[in-house]
Amino acid sequence: MKKNKRIRVLHLISGDLWAGAEAQAAILLSWLKRNPELELSAIIFNQGRLSRKLESIGIPVYVLDEKKCNSFRLFLKVRRVLSKHRVQVLHTHRYKENLIGGVAALFSGVPYLVKTVHGLDESFSGIKKIKANLYNFLDRWTTRFLFDKIIAVSSHMAERAEKELHAAPVACIHNGVDLQKIKVNKSKIEVKRNLGIEGNSPLIGTAGRLVPVKGLDFLLKAAKIMQKKFPRLKVLIIGEGPERKNLESAASKLGINSQLIFTGEREDVHDLIYAMDLFVLPSLSEGIPMVLLEALALEVPVVVSAVGGIPEVITHQFTGFLVSPKKEQALANACLHLLENKALANAVALKGKEIVKTKFSAEIMAQKVFRLYEVLVA
């Protein structure tokens, strides 16, 4: 490959939510933008936070509104953009983009296709389960026959992808956070005061979409157990989602309404996490959660479920505490142990921050992804 020719890469992602995949894609693209050997563009299926972020850093963005277009019209529009830019590498991020992008690339002559597997499939029931199984089947078929490379964000997911897909090679490239962007603007005391929390009240919490796979009902049950030793304990839940009403109802039944604070969507997430004495992630399934890396970078001790790629980040009792999923007593015990041992909590938090700096930075992630592009095109 001639060094004076830039590699033309287009990322295709839905952007209907602001979740881990969208946050990771935004960080990745912001770092890839710094590479003079790349010519980047993006197609987003929804106008929103992701499209605005990419536009703000100078990446050409085509917003194709999936609310106004059926899948066939989206396919035609994606094919048109791919042909216009003479894209060399199409990089997709979710199953819908994999299907539409994969077929559109085939018809527009894009030579190389890459997809990122951000997390494991959520479990559904009823008609949603039937639809999910169909989409997953089509996604696996498309990936097996059309894609040249799969990026898995954890070794756990890479092993699973290799078993399911017997054609495209899989590369493990861990998620990374932009350490330059993880900053706080308010003190812990100020944040607590703004939330109506007394300065000496223990504060634990979490952040993310309020969906069943996050296991937040087990956090509520653990909080009920912890209330015996810490009656003034507060639990901060940052984010929004379909589970909010169920969680509020569960808190009412447990008698811990006064302990819980639901913030909804917030722009000052880093300030809120920084104010926590513990960050808790009781997920039932995960890849490499971006919010976990952010909490570690903010030097907050973490208690997390030992699922998916999380044990690749957290070494038990060294960079954080791992617990089995769906075990509220184990979750409560780990939280209590750290709340009662401040020196241990501080030591764990320091080591957690160091592991993010050395292994899970955005710069490392972007270098590996660029090298993957470079090898493909070469």
C-alpha cells in the first residue's frame, strides 16, 4: 500500500441510543480522526448524540432516518453513500447495520468489511425472542460469508465468536476510554449537597441503561441488606430505560424508597460517579462496559459481577471486587467490606485507575484498530 494514499473507512451504526456501543464508537472515531493515514466518514440511522459528536470533530456524517425509511430504502441509501465515497473498509457495529451494510457493500464494491461485537445478546421471551433469534441467525449468516474481520471487545466474546462463526477471523481489541476527557468539575461534597445527601452518608451507585440485563433489582435487594449496618446509605441510579417503573415498584416493596435517587439521563455523569464511595455494576451479561472503565479512571472503587469480559479488567481484591451475578447477599457483603475498610477501598481504587491507564486507553484501542485496517488493505 502506498503511504501517500489514505485508507477510506466508513463506520455504520444505528445511534438510536446512547449506550456502551455508541460511546465506544464515538471515542474510537475521535482517536482515529487524528491519524493522517485515514479518511473517515460515518452513516448513522438516527439523529442524536452520536451524530452530533462526530460532526463536532469534523467527521462527515450521513444521517439516514430509519423512522422514515424501511430496510430496503436504507439499503439503497447506504449503497449510494458507499459508492460515492469509494469506501475501502466498512466497519459496522450492530446486527441491523451488519445486515444492511454487508449486503450494500456487496453491491457497491466495498472490498473489506469489519464488524465489532460490543456485547452478548440480551435474553427475551415471547415474540421478541422469536424476532431476536431470526435476527441473530441472519446476522451470523451475513458475518460468516461477507465479513473479513470481527472485532470482539473481550477475549470471552472472541472465543464465543470463533465457535459460532467459522469463517471470518476474530481479533480481540478491548474497549478504551479517553483519559483526557474524563474530568470532574465539582467536589464530592458539592455533588452530594446538590442531590440532597448529607456529606457523611455513604453513597453507592451505578450508571447505564435501565434494562433487565443490568441486574439492578439485585442492587436494590443488596441495598436492603446493607441498610442494617448503614441506615443512612444512599443509592444513586444514573440513566433511563424501560425498567425504571419496575425498579421504583421493587424499591417500594422493599421499603427503601428514601434510600434511592433516580437521576434520569445526565450530562454530568463523571461528577456523579466521582462522588460515589462505591461504583456497583451487578450485570447479568457484559462485554467490556465503558462505564466501568470510566469509574476506574475516576479512581472510584468498584464492585462488579464476574460476567463476560469484566474479569479481564478486574482482578478480585486488587483492582476491584468481583461477585457472582444474581447474588444479592454476596453483592452486599462485598460493598460492606469496602465501605468498612477505607484504606483497602482507596488502594483498590488506585490500582484500578492504573490498569485503565496501561491497558484500556482509547489510544491503545485506536492503534490496534488502525493496524487491523492497514493489514486488511495491504
